Amino acid sequence: MSHIYDAFTTARFLSVWVIYYVSEAVAGRSLSYDTNPFYNLHIEYSDAAGVKGAEKIFTVHINDNKAPTSDNLSRLPITKLSLVAKDFSATDTVFTATGGDVENDYVIYSMLSCTPNATCPFIMSPNGTIVTNADLHSYPNNSFQLSVVATDKYNKNPTPYTVIVEITGQYIETTR
């Protein structure tokens, strides 16, 4: 003998259903947290003979997708790095940003700007690693301001973090 389960009896044990993202429209409308944070779904079922059962209403709550967070970048106080020039050559890692996303979306790091831009010796990879692209021993500037962000596919314009990089111990050639 096979068992027949009442889907609505089973579903009543679930108090909240959470949808983080829906790419397709439901009943001709896309589900949007900004438009409406919850939707009532009216479901009516019928058996193989066409006999309709009672209508059930389920409330689906839409959660706003949260921006990625950082474990080691700070807005206040601003993140500061102090580098000793002799310890860093071209392609050396100077810092790796770490963090996560509550919805487990893939996090992409990027550097929006570096000041002074004309002489910036740093690049940032999508995994959060900041590396030198020049030998810092004889670098003419000793302070840089980096603007970096952590994004996911749903949060494209987060507030940037500022990273101040100070370089000490350079030697500059002078001519007489």
C-alpha cells in the first residue's frame, strides 16, 4: 500500500519561506523586495478526477540581498598599512582583503582608485589580494590612498573602503 501525503499538512510545519532572488516573473510580476517585501500565494489543488481541494494561502517573504562584508577592512577607523620598502619587490602581496556574504554569493574585490594615480604601485585581484606592480625601494611617493570595494552580483555599488598605504625606508637617487 502506498502512502499519500498531504502537502499542505507537511508545509504547515514551515513557518517562513525565504527567497533571496527570483530571476523569473511570478504571475506576470517579478518578486522585488523594493516593491513588496512579501507576497501571498493562493494555491488550489485538484485530484486526478478534477475534484478541487480547499484553497491554501502561503505568505512568501522576500529578503533584501545583503552586500558582502569585510573581516579586515574598516571604514572607521580607516584601514592603514605600513610597508617597509626593502621588504617588497614587484609582484609581492602587501594585503589580502577577506570577508563573506550572508547569502553565500561569490564576492569580488576591486580597487576603484589609487591616489596619486600616476604613480600607483598597487593592483588588486578579484580575490582581494593587493600586490605591488613596482619595486618599492626607490619609489618616489611614500603614501597612497586606495579605494576598494567588495561586491556580489546583486550589490554593484557598495560604499568603498579607504586603505592608506604608507611606505618607509625608500632610497631616492639624487644627482649633484
